[in-house]
Amino acid sequence: MGIVVQKYGGSSVANIEKIKWVADKIISRYKQGDSVVVIVSAMGNTTNNLLALAKDISDDPDQREMDMLLTTGEQVTISLLAMALISKGYNSVSFTGSQLNIQTTDIHQNARIKDIDVLKINKSLEENKIVVVAGFQGITKDSEYTTLGRGGSDTSAVALAVKLGAKCEIYTDVDGIYTMDPRRLKKAKKIDIIGYEEMMEMASLGAGVIHHRAVELAYNFKLPMYVASTFSENTGTTITDGGMVEMEETVITGMTSSLDDVQITVLNLPSCTKSLYRLFGNLGEQGVNVDMISQMIIKNGRMNVSFTVPKEDLNKAEKNIKEWQKDDDKIQWESNESIAKISVVGSGMRSHSGVAAKIFELMSNNNIEIQMVTTSEIKITWVVDMKNEQLAIELIGENFELIK
Amino acid sequence: MGIVVQKYGGSSVANIEKIKWVADKIISRYKQGDSVVVIVSAMGNTTNNLLALAKDISDDPDQREMDMLLTTGEQVTISLLAMALISKGYNSVSFTGSQLNIQTTDIHQNARIKDIDVLKINKSLEENKIVVVAGFQGITKDSEYTTLGRGGSDTSAVALAVKLGAKCEIYTDVDGIYTMDPRRLKKAKKIDIIGYEEMMEMASLGAGVIHHRAVELAYNFKLPMYVASTFSENTGTTITDGGMVEMEETVITGMTSSLDDVQITVLNLPSCTKSLYRLFGNLGEQGVNVDMISQMIIKNGRMNVSFTVPKEDLNKAEKNIKEWQKDDDKIQWESNESIAKISVVGSGMRSHSGVAAKIFELMSNNNIEIQMVTTSEIKITWVVDMKNEQLAIELIGENFELIK
């Protein structure tokens, strides 16, 4: 038999009852014969509670000390889970990122894993122990504690599975990846198998089940990932190599929609690359995540540029443009918060042309105005008025076999 | 200027407001010119809350995993305190026991410090940083996390002060060591200076301000300790070498009284050393802390033995004696929970004879029956009926200058 790395997220270990449930689930997997390594996150709201404590101390808490604080969250979970396994009669041992020398870069709160020393884990597995590992955390070469940022525990699980040559199973509070968030499209279908690239696009579009970074790492090492529910026995979703997926002949694998963006249009900018650089370079430096960009040349050496940013970054963007207006009073701008950004993803688009045309036709026949559109090899994203969102996603769902 | 190690206990850092207060106190000490290293405990009830979580998992949680769990408590405090110092404009850095390689024995939950690597601390002090260190915790040579048991943070502070050649200041919720617990003897006086041996006796008798182990370690290295209140500017108590104390010519330094013991009398035991070994050897193996022992030979090769144990251990003692009764039906026994165990401590007793006689006289003149008595070089302990306790301690307080 081999090794399996199982990851349980914060909602799966939110209280003592759930930890005991997870322990039973681990034990039943262990009894099937594989060696089991478990990665856990902090319990439920622990991380948010710790963040609140830090905010009470300072509006801008020191990043290194934030990592010192946050790494306690997973340490509590690993100890309790190991205790639960031991109390049920199974040998178990827990390790922090520091103890396993999960080496990372030294960017506090957003470190990247460089290497993991699996000697200790292998030794414990040889002793038939169930190994429980703190996700989300690592240590620098100077023994400084680091955390991996959003999606960190998923990334820990993938990295460890790669190093151990293990299978990788991610358990969460939903039972797999759906063609679309079932809260938004009731009849959305669960996807049995999805390609890495499709999953990366879905994840980066906010399909929150699994983090983009983790999928990217799995993709780099061609590690299949299995995503399923902690609390049901339903078959989950396997994320794996694109080749297998294409055989299934689906054109579009999934869809996402976001109401969290704002569309900004800047009018009468000097029409040159330098302008684009000034606009998007400044925003990038300030950590504003610019997504769609469309640029329309107009006459007299002036151009209009539209782009979307998360609503929370609107103030920063506004400030930048106002600065520029001081130098150049021809520049004007407007913003529109009443938008929905819809994306469809599918590696099948590579071999099936005309997907964009089909979408435009569906929108047009139903009087839904497309306000912006961008395309990539396996993704089409477009913006519609918020009031048309539900109709738009239902039309796509029905016409591209995304519903049951 | 030198280095000072300050220790703040759990009640001193019980919430964010108190942590900010402690930060201000540290800063004012730092401004006086010394380099400052701070040891902190877990916040307020944190340790008890973690213990409760573990108890929900298992009645007998794994000891190694308990240490994994408990060491998170101090880690939270150090990060928050360092954040507070940084947010107030002072450079600070926090370290766990693991990061400082506070090497301990491998007895989980009751480890002993073997050595501390102070390189990191010295480097940080050279950079003018205020160093914040997690008390109560260490690490074995195999990188296993350990905790030091009761009084652990005090011990961490003393050990670190010894290694750094630093002054040692313990801040707590009372403003020093008193001749007796002021809740029990209202007019008790604060002691300005007390010898190590006296303090060790006081501490082991339950004067809870500072732990016996920490004083013992300070004594071994002749490190003076200063004990004072976190929340007042009153002068505290210095614990130091006996020589200085004797100059003050006090006979008795302090007094303690406990209502937590039970007196057990076993009658008609076979009169031989083997009997005593059987009785106290068994109790010792079961972790029963036998304190006073008095043995009275009677006729016919049988003896009576009285001793005290903590009330919580009465059941264990009872079980032992009942076993013995099965072999020897002459043995009888009785227990008395209505007792007070009073002790006076003073290195002055070495040079002042007649202290015991004076105590017996005081008790006798006031019709207080002494039910048991034991003496050591600097301590006299006697048992009275619980109803006479208050009168007894007031008589001693008045006659040995323990009150204001």
C-alpha cells in the first residue's frame, strides 16, 4: 500500500465533535491499508479571532508577530486531533511546520514553500503512526515562523504529497467542484473530473473550494488531487491532467460569477503605452488586483480604458486617477458598481471554436447587453448589468450542459 | 547598563488592555537604560481553556500532545506583546522556547531546563530590541515541545537571567511577599528582603506568589530576585542571600496556614521500620504528598503513626490502609479533616533558640491544643483544630512582629 495525504479545512475541525468525526474518518482510511498523513487548518473561527486580538493591539500589526500569533491556530488543532486518534486506540503524532522544517521564503504572511524534510514523517509512518501536520505554516532558514497566506493549508497538503510520493485528498464542507456555485445556480452539476488548468481558472475566479496556488503546485508535479466532503460519503471531484478531461468532450467545464467587482472607465487618456503603464503600474504597486482590461482608441490622440477591480479597491483606484487629473484636466472617469462578471472555463474551448459567438448570441437573443469581454485560451469572461446576472447564468447553464 | 529579565504572569497579561499596560511598563524600564528581556505566561484563563478542550477529547489525553497544545498559550501572548511594543514605536521581537533552543529533559508536562542558547537574544539586544520570550516551554534534543510544569514561567525567567548575567524581576498581581497571606491575616506586613531558604520554605508551604523551583534555581546560582506588582509602583520584595537577611535580626520571617490537609492516624501498626516503609513507600509511589509525620511507640510491639496528606489524597491513603488491614486485623485508623496546619519560617531561628517553646507557650496560654508538631532548622509546623486557626495566627503575628 502507499501513502495518502488528507487535508481537513477549518470548518471540518471547527469543534471537538467534528474533530472526533474526522478522527473516525481518518481511522477508517487507515484501516484500508494506506499510511495516512493528515494536514489540518485552525479550528473554525480561530484565525479570525486571533486576527481580531491583533487588531485590538494595533491597526497595522507587525507581520512577523502576526505569523507568530497565527501559527498557534493549527498547532491547537493538530494536538487535539492526535489526542483524539490516540484515545481511540491508534498511534499518532503531531508536528508543527517548524518541527518538520517546512522551509519557506521569508515573506511573512505570504511565504512560499521551498522544501520539506520528510525524514521525521517517514520514520513515524514506519512505526505505523498516523501523522498529523499543521498546515498553512513553515519556517525560514533563520527559524522564523511563517504562514503561507490564503489557501495555505491546501498548498501544504499538495507539497507534502509531492515530497512523499503520496495520494492527495482534500476534505472540505462541500462534496466536490460544481459546474457553478450551487447557491447561485441551483441545478449545477458536480464535476467528476476536471483538468488542472480549468481548475486553476475556476479557482482564481473565486470558486472557493480549493485555492489556485495549491492546484498550480499539483499541476507542476502532475499530482492528482481528490476533493470531497468531510461529512458525506458522496464521490468527490478529481483534479488531474487535461488529457483525460478532453476525452469527455465537454466544451465548458464550469462557470463562475462575481458581484464583487466595479467597472472603472477612464476617458481621454493620452493615447500611448506610457499611459497604460502609469495607470496599471501604479495600481499594481498598491496591490490593486486589476482584472479585465479593454482599451479603445479614440480620435485626437486620446483613448478610453475600461477595467474592473474588486470593490474594496475602488478608493485606491480613484485616488490614483484624481492625482493624474491634476496634471491633465482633459481626463475624466466614471465607475459602475452594478455589474456582474461572468466567466466560463473549459479546456474543450481549445478544440471547439465558436463558443464566444454562441455566448454572444444567447445574450443578444435575450436582450442582455455585454458591457465588456475578454477571452483567453480556455476562458471567456464578460460583464453584464447585475440585474441580468441570474438570467445570463441560467442561459449558459442550460445551453452548455452545466445543469443536471 | 546591564540586562534585566522581567517576568509577567498570566493575570498580568489577561487581556489586551493589560498587555498594553505591561508594554508601557516595559518601555519605561527600557528607557532607564537597561536592555530588557521579557518572559510571559499564557493570557489569563488560556491554559485552563486549552485543558478543557483536551478533556473533551479524552479523560487521559496524551502527554506529548498536551505539551503541543499548551505551548500555544504563551506563543499567543509573546506575539501580542511584541506587536504592542512595536506599535508604540519600540523595536521588539518574540521567540518561542523552540526558537531559542531552551533545552529541557524529555519529561512531558514536567520537564526541567538543561540549557538555553542565548545567542539569538544577545544578537537582538545588540540591535536594541526588546526581546519577548515564551515562558513555561522548552524543547528536547529531538525537537519535541515540552512544558515545565507548575511555576514554569518563573523558572524560565530565573534560568534566562542566570544565562544572561541579568537582573531578575517577577511581576505579579500582588506587590511582594508578605509575612502571611493578607487575606488570612489582615495586618500582615510586606517583607522587604527574604533569604532564599526562607522563601523556598514559604513557597513550598503554599505561599503562592512564586514557585519553589524558581527560588531553588535562583538560590543555586545566587541570583537575587525582585518580586513586585505589575499594576502598582509599590516597592516589592527582594529574595536574596541569607547572610543579608540575618543582619536584620528578625527571628521569624513569615507564616503560612493551610486548611487543605487531613490528619490520618494509624493505630497498632507492627512496630518496625518495615512498617513505616510499607506505609509511606506505597503512598509515595502513588504520588501522595505526605507532609508531617509523627510516630509514637506504644507497648506490645505495636506503634501509632500520625501524618498529614492533602485532602484530595485521602481516598488513596484510605485504600492503602484498608489493604493492610486485610493482612493484619489489629490495625485501626482514623482521619481528621478539621485541622489547620500552621508554619512559621525564619532563618533567624538558627541563632535564636526557644522559638518553639515560645509558640507552645502562646498556644497553651490561649487553650489551643497542639495536635502534632514537626520542626526543621528554619521552620516549625504544628497542627491545631480548624476552629482555633485564626486566633493562633493572630497570636503569632502579634508576638513575632509579623504585623504592621
